[in-house]
Amino acid sequence: MLNRFLEQVVEWLTENYAPPVEALEPANFKHWRDTVMEGPTNYIDYLIGAGVLE
């Protein structure tokens, strides 16, 4: 049941946001995140960068 739900979430995410394949491959995600993504890696760091938290 959980696997089917996860498959549906991935399908919806792909249809609506068309992320790069690397974003959905667990083995490649960390490399993709570290080399492509810029900015904070979590919500707390985002809030600090936005000046909401100190």
C-alpha cells in the first residue's frame, strides 16, 4: 500500500513539476543537490537566510 502511494506521489511530481531525473534517483540525488541546487538545504536555513530567524 505504501509503495503504491509513493509511486503515485512520484508520478504526480513528475507530471506537475518535471524535475530532472537526478532528483528522483536516490543514488544520484546527493550529487545533484550538492552541485546543482543553490541556497539553503533545509527550511531552518532558509528562514535564517530570509531574516525570519536569527
